[in-house]
Amino acid sequence: MAPARPVRGIKPKESLSENGVRIIRTRLDELLSWRPYIKEPGRITELHNMRISAKRLRYAVEVFVLCFPKLKPVLDDLTDIQETLGNIHDLDVLTDLFRERLRTLDAHVQEEALHVASHAETRRERADQMRGVLYASARDPQRLGVMGLLVEKVGERQTLHEQFILRWDGPGLDLFAESIEHAISAASAPTAEPEAEPESQRA
């Protein structure tokens, strides 16, 4: 997991909203730094880091939404990013477990094959016994079950990733970032002093 990007320029004597702008912008920049990897399904670590960055930004928005009320709708988008990438990560972990289980089952097949190779008396006997080992492995219900689950979860992961690309690659993420910037800029902009009334209009 990538460490959180440090927030520069926090000043205790400044207002909560002024410091909030710095924190939110830093967390937003951190999230956007992972956007080059959105289209790359094999970038498991980077997509996981994007999820963590979305979580950090959501926490910041939840803290400062009191200062920036227009940020409230952003929370739904952040939840969507976080949950979708979280589900993708969960599937990555699960499919790794299935692959490891298949490697364990295949290691057992290799042991049996080596036993056949070292104990069969003739080439024909070795070939017949090897076919038996491979046939049994191919029909092993445990192996077939794990393989079926692996294929199912890999397909599920691919579908989730494609949906994530459709929503958040390109304009989707740009509009999201713009909505955050608009919300914090409007609320943190200094209020103009009212113009003095001309002397001719004074009572």
C-alpha cells in the first residue's frame, strides 16, 4: 500500500476551510495520480492504491463537508470508486488463492508422475501408468471445482474492471475532479467588501 501523500502548508492560525482546501486538493491529486493505470487490468497494486487514495479522499470530504456543503454529492462517487476497486481487489486475492490451490494439486500429480517414471519396468508400462495419472487428474472433482471457480471469478473481475473503465476513465474522472474543485473554490473564495455608498446618496 502506497503511503499517504503529505499535506503541505497547513497553518493552525488559518481557518478550517482554508486548511481543508489544502487537504482535499492533496488527497484529490493523490487519487488522480493513479489514473494512468485504470485501463491496465494487470496493475493490481496500482488499482489497489487508487482504492486506498479514494478512501483517504472520502474521509477528508466527510470531515470538511461542513465547510463545503456542495461536496456532499461527491461522497456517492467516492463510495462507488472505493467499492468497485475493493471488489476487484477482493477478486484478485481470491483468484490467487485458487491458483495456489491448483499449484498444490498439480504438485501432487507431478509426484505421482515421477513415481511412475522411477518404478515402471518398461516404456509401455510407464506410458500406460502415466495416462492413468493424467486421466485421474483431469477428472479429479476437486481440481475441476477449483478450476471452475477460478474461471468464474476471473470473468467477474474482468466485467467489473470494464465497468470501472467505462465510468471513470477519461471524462468521468475529469468531471468528478472539477466538481470537487468547484465546491471548495466557491466556498473558500474571499467575500468582496461592499462598495461604499457615494456621498451624494447619503442622507
